[in-house]
Amino acid sequence: MNIVGKIFVFAVFVMSLVFMSFAVALYSTHTNWKEEIERTSDQVRPGKPLGYKEQVANLEKQRKELEEEINSLVTKVKASETARDNVIAQIQTAIEEKNAALQELRKKVDDQERQRDDAQKQLAAKSAELEEANDMILALRDEIKTQQATLDDQVKRTSELAVTLHEKESFLTIAEERQAQLEKQVANARLLLQESGLSVESMPKDHVPNVKGVVTAVGSDSVELSLGGDDGLQKGHELEVYRGGTYLGRVRVVSVRSDRAVATVLRDFKRGFIQRGDRVATKLDG
């Protein structure tokens, strides 16, 4: 036998050992399934699983328990669905009520917005009217100020006119008294001239005496002089007015009494404001 044959023999021997090991392991793990199926729980040995019948019984028991649990859950689900439907119905009712309330609220909001818009328009109109009224008030105030100033001027002018009128009345009273005196003097003079065989027409009319005096009172356009008929003044005589070396103007006698006379200021000759105490003369010294 050569070396190849020896190798094959050894290989067969090794394979035989391997197959024997497989057979031993297979036998040790072999299970009698019939016995396992027919075995009950009291035949179970420690470390061994339950038999098929026992497992079936347990499973049947678990199935019944699960069915009962399923039926209980179905009942609960139905009750839950009923409760859910009730809740949904309540929620739907509440939603509808809320929608109705929301619609009403929106309607109120729309009404309030319209009222607000109307109020804003009215406010704008009132603001424009107020601004126009303020402008009118300002214009009226300016007009009142102007009218007040005019009224003040008129009152002042009235007061001045009243003073002037009073002065004129005083001068008129003086003139009337002087006129009465002059008429008496003229009447007496005419009698004397007639007794002397003379007439008034033969007397010189333009003779102006050379006299000097002072201004005793001043009106708006007239003055009162300290000279009168006793000094030879007559109605129509003109006198020059001066203050120191300053020429102020000329006055013309309009009424005469014995010791005083009233004269008007001639505007064409006016050179200054005449005051009480200014000097007057029929002729100025050269």
C-alpha cells in the first residue's frame, strides 16, 4: 500500500468519526413530538417547556380573555363614541352659538365703525367750523380794536369838541355881553355926536390903535386877549402874536368887551402854537 492509500484510509477514518459525532448529537437532541403533544402540565419536568395541549389551553384561555377585553373595549369605545358624539353635538351647538354671537359682534363692530366714521366726519366738519369761527373771531377782534380805536378817537374828539363848545359858548356869552355894551355905547356915542352936530359916517373906520397886551386864554382856533374896547380895539382889528423874539402869527378880533376881546387865529399867518401868556400887539416894533 502506497502513501496515497494510507491517506485515503486515514481520511475515511476521520470522516467516520465526524459522522459518528453527528449521529450522537442528533440522537441526543431528538424529541418525541407525540409525547410532547400529549404531555400535560403535571408531566412537565423542570427545565422542560409546556406541552402542546397545555399551550393550546393557555392560548385558548388568553383568546377568551382577549375577546372579553375586546368586547369591553368595544363597549367602552361605543360609550366613548356616544359621549364623543354628544360632545361634538355640544361643541357644534356652542360653535353655532359662538358664530351667531360673532356675527352679532361683527355687526355691532361694523355699526360702531360706521358711527365712528360718522363721528369723525362730524368732528372734521365741526373742526372746520371751529377754525372758521376762530378766524371770524380774530377778524371781529381786529375790527373791534379798529372800531374801539375809532370810538376812542371820536370820544376824544367829542371831548375836545365839548371843551371847544364850552369855550365857544363862553366866548359867545362874552361877545353877547360885549355886543350889548357896545350897542349901548354906540347909541350913547350917536347921541353925543348928534348933540355935537357930527355923524358916525364922518369918523375914520380903519384907524387901529397902537396897543400891546397878552393872551389870557387859548381855544382850538381862537384866543382871548387882555385888551378890549377901552383900549380902542374894535371888531375886525388884527393883532400880531409873538413870544420873545419869535413871531407866532396873526389874530383877528371877532368880539370886544370893555377889558377883553376874543380873536380868531388866521391860519395863513400861523407860524407856531399860541399859548397863554404870549404877547400881542397891533403893530410890531421895527
